[in-house]
Amino acid sequence: MDTVKDRPLIVYHHDDLDGHASAAVVWYFNKDRNITYYEVNHTDEIKPPKNCDVYLVDMVFPRDIMLELRQNNDFVWIDHHQTAIDNLSDEHFTGIQRVGQAGCVLTWENFNVISQRRGNPPLDLPYFIQIFGDFDVWNNKNEYYWNDTVLPVKYAMEMQETLPSNPDNIWRSLFNEDELHSMYLGVIMNCILEKGRIIQQYVTKTDATFAKNNAFVGKFEGWRALILNNGARNGSNAFNAVFDSEKHDIMIAYVQVADGIKYSLYTPKTEYIHVGELATKYGGGGHAGAGGFYIKDTVLPFEF
């Protein structure tokens, strides 16, 4: 008779650091299984599998695909994107769908709950997972922690191999469990921080120069927008040198890809602007403070 370990395990994960970290957490709790990973984004089309264990982390597919995945597999969906959760609020999915924490943090919580149900003690959230999660949900209320730890770690991780399907990924070191793990992990994290702080200095300076020379102002869905053609590099941080809350409501980064244009939206004014909802009008989605969409039309949707 086939056991759970014999069943195919498939992990679909988003194509950013949170998605990679979420998939790495799935691997950590399933090291004894053969896992097939698929890095996906919201424009990718998939052929849903059958009779598999399937995890979809930090991502959502169109409704028909989600229902097919649930019907034909042991399907777990873990996500934190508000528009995605709202669009499927009339359906029930195993897993965690909750706004406020990143996908990697929710994925750890999911397996922690399962572990405790099996009689094991609670597992502490790894510090590095917390850092990645804080970046993804833009938890920057503590400016010192944000600038001295979160941003440097994020920049340094971009220089590492974080794709879970690559056997040389950094997760195997971060999740190392030998007797010297605590000390070993501390050395790794210190190296990541040191490298990240150097990268951060360079990125901050180049972002400021680029934004001052290239940002322009327009209107998007009635809001005053500060706009950059920079491919969403470094998120809203790319606008730090030029964004003025007295003059601008939202930030938009865009880049032409393949047969269309990809847009990333940001705002600090989440008390009355939800850029994720703005993005849904164009087939995208996201959070109150960050969202995005992709359209094939190469005409920029701005008013000047």
C-alpha cells in the first residue's frame, strides 16, 4: 500500500523571496520526500495535477484552477494577499489564508500547528524567516530594525541562491540542524548582514540618483502618482529620495516585458488608498500598501 511519502508532493510558489522562503519551509518539514517545485507568477498558466499532495504558497491561481486543484488533490493553500483571499472568500481551502503576515511566516505556522497536533512542542519561528516576512509585509514601524537589519538582509539574500529547486540553495545552510547549528547560523547571519549593509549603501545612492533624474508625475485612477520606469527594482524604496506625501499619493514602477507592461503600485496612505484594489481593475491584486498587475497593452494608463 502506498504511504504518504510515496505520493507526489508538488509545491507552487511565488517568484519572490517570500515565495522562495515559503517553499523552503515546506521542504524543511518534508525533507524525507521528493518534492517538485514550480516557481510561478500571476500570469503563468498551469496544467493542474491529479492525485498529488499540492502546496500553493504565497500565490493564487484563477478560480477555476484553484477549484480543480482542490477537487483532484490533497490541496493546501497558504496566502496573505488580501484581494486573492477576498475573491475566494466564498470557498473553503485547507491551509491558512490571512492578511497581515507574510507567506513564509504563515507556512511555518501551518506546519507548526500540524506538528503540535501530533504531540510535539511548539516550534519557534526562525529569526531569518521573521526578517523575510517583515520585509514582505513592509513592517517598517521600527526604523532602526528596518534599516539596520531587514533591508540589509533582503539585499544580501538577493545575492544568494534562494530558489528551492536548486540543490545549492542557501536554505540548507539556514535550516542546518547539527549540534553547532546555533553558532553556525549566527555566523551566517552576521555575514549576510555585513554584505547587505554594503549593498544597501550602494543601492540607496544609485536609487536616489536614478529617481531624481527619471521620476515623473501623472494621475492613475484619480490619484496623484509618482512614476518610474525602473522595473520595480527595490520596491517603494526606489522612490525614497523623491516621494513627497504632500504632492504624491501613490508610487508606480513599471517595465516592459515580453508582450506587455508590468506595473507595481505602492502607497503609504493605506488609511484611504488600497492599491491592491486599484490593481484588480487591471487583472492584478495585492495589499493596501503594495499591489501590481500586468497588461498586454503598451499604452501607459496614466494621465499627464
